[in-house]
Amino acid sequence: MRGLKNMKKSEILLELTVVAILAMTIAGAAAQQSKSEPVQAYGDVTVSTVLRLDEHVRIFCDIAELPPVIGQNIPVRINGLKPADTAKGNLKLLMFLNDLLLSKTTKPKQIVLKDIQRGEPFCLVADIEVDGQDLCDLLIEKKLAQKIIEVPQPEKTESSSSTAANEGRFIASKSSKVYHRSSCSHAKRMNAAKAVRFSTRETAEKTGRRPCKICKP
């Protein structure tokens, strides 16, 4: 009788071990799949009103173009920007943004969210332009924040690299009406799955796109 109990316990332990291994395998595969999937971008919108900032350097705003459930009091994170981990570390950055975005005397004429993505926790992630100037580049230039450094892609052969360079000197998001040089800061943060390339300016402008004010292609 005691042997039967021991046998059942060992069988249960074996089954639990198998289940745990399967769960870890499935979770690992799911994580790998999510990493390989391209980030979805959802075009550009214009901010109606900037409401406030929080300690995590998220900009809360109203966007009239979007449904109220999304467009009212929605937090927006600046794409490509790495703020400090603490509110104290972000103090100078937050003071600058407060003066830039919320001051009644220097209120910007236009704030555009470009190549919008979903963020976690629930927020929008976007390249932000304030009166035509890239906000991320401005903050980095003033040494108020750090730029996120991406792992470089494997090098291509010389022939394929030169061909790609000739075929893609200019780039644009499929949902955007602006095209950039391939070296532009906007281009480097662009979702590759949503990008379209052009070999000449004329080709890009024939699609109805206009040149970027930052890189001036």
C-alpha cells in the first residue's frame, strides 16, 4: 500500500515536471515570436491640447482626431528617448518640457505625433515634432536626456550594401506625407516594416510627399 502511494507521488511529480517544461517552452517560443514581429505604426496625428507631464516624462494630451476613449487625457511617450529612472533625475528635463509645452507665453503653434505605436503600460509612443522641430533631438542636443542605442544589424556584403544605398537614399513611412534622408533621425526610428524607399527626390515627390524640415533631403 505504501509502495502504491509512493508510485502515485512519483507519477504526479513526473507529470508536473513535464507540464512545467512544456509551459516554459511555449512561453519561450511566444516571447521569441513577439520579439521578431515588427512594431505596428499607426500614422500621424496633431495634438489639440497638452494637459500635463508626469514624473516618467509622459506627455498627457487631448487629440481631437481620435475617439474620446483614446484621444482624451492620453499619455504619450517620446520615441527614442531614455529618461532617468527617478523624478529627481528628470527634474531639469521636466522643467524644460513644461516651459516648452505648457507655458502661456511660448506655447507652440503645432505639435505632431508621427509614426504612432502602442506602448506599455497603456500609452502612445511617437516621434514628436514641436513647430517642425524633432523633440527627441532637441532634448538630446541640450543634454537633458539620452538617446536609446539600438543593436546594429549584421553587416551586408559590399555589393548588396551599395545596391541598397542606391535604391533607398530616401525613405518615408507608408502612412506619412514626409520623406527623409536615410540618415535622418526620423528614418533611424522608423518601423522598417512600414517604410518605403526611393532612389531619387523626384520619385518620392511624385507620391505626393514633401521633404523633411529636419534633414532637408
